Amino acid sequence: MRSVQAAGGAPLTEADPPGPPAPTGGASVGAKARRVGVLVIVAVVVYALDLLSKTLVVKYLEGKEPVSLLWDQLRINVIRNPGAAFSIGTGMTIVFTVIAVAVVVAIIRTARQLRSLPWAITLGLLLGGALGNLTDRLFRAPGPLEGHVVDFIQVFPATNFPVFNAADSAIVCGGILAVLLAWRGVQIDGTRTHG
């Protein structure tokens, strides 16, 4: 606001001319905190769903015949997977454990630059999925770093599509989103490289 002198000497106030607000460091810090909050919420929801679903299928369905749903286009078929997502690389359990730890560390380090909501969701999906399968690798049989991941979702069984879990789904969705964001030039810090 600026002061203007009216006739007779009484001061009046007049609004400053419109224009962009002055940038403040607090706004940037607040945006970053909100984006990191979204990342954490998405990761926690994915992790909780994965852990809960695995706990339930192991308790009630492991060792039993697969359960058919949706006219046998979806089956709950509990298996233990020593490999990566979709049973790839079954002889490399320790390698996948180390990779999962590296992914978790990389996402946590990247969060320091995070200002993009789509990237917050993407990284949350990847982090939650990586933590879900890493928990299996660390705490399930046959032992630490070699634990077998619980997989149980089988779609279109007649096609021999691999069995997977909620963490695998989150990782795949996060990977697809990451490719789309990179293709559109959206950066972690919210800037665009083109378009």
C-alpha cells in the first residue's frame, strides 16, 4: 500500500499496482514440504496395502488351491518368488536385495529436490513398492537378504502371465509414470526441459 495525499491534506491509501508477488523462500520450502509429504503418504499407503495383503494371503491361502475370481480371469495363487518382479532372475535374490536398498536410498536422496506433484506420486509408488518387496527379502524364509517375495495375483491364467503382488504393481505403475514424465520434460524440481 502507498500513501496518497487527498485535497485538504487527509492521507488516503491506494493499492499498489497489480503485479507478480515478490518471491519468497518460504513458499519454495512449503511447496517442497508438501510434495515430500505426498511422496511419504503414497509410499506408506502402498507399503501398508502390500504388507496387509501378503499377511492375509499367507495366513489364509498359502498351501491351498488357487482361488478363481472374475470368471477365472483373476486368480489368487500364492507362491514364493526368489527373483524380481514377475519372477524374473530367480537365481539372483541377493542382487535384487542390494538393488532394492539402492533404489530406496536414491529416492530418499532425490526427495531433497522434489517440487513436482506428479514426481512425488511417482516416487511414492516406487518407494512403497521397493520397501514392500525389500521387507520380504529381509524377513522371510530362507533368511535375511535371501527371503522369497510373496506373490499372489495372477491375471489371465490361461496366458501364463506371471504372478505378482501389490508392490510389483506399484513399481510398474511408478516406472510407467516416470517414463511419461521424462518424455514430457517434467523435472523433479517442477521445471520443464521443453514444451
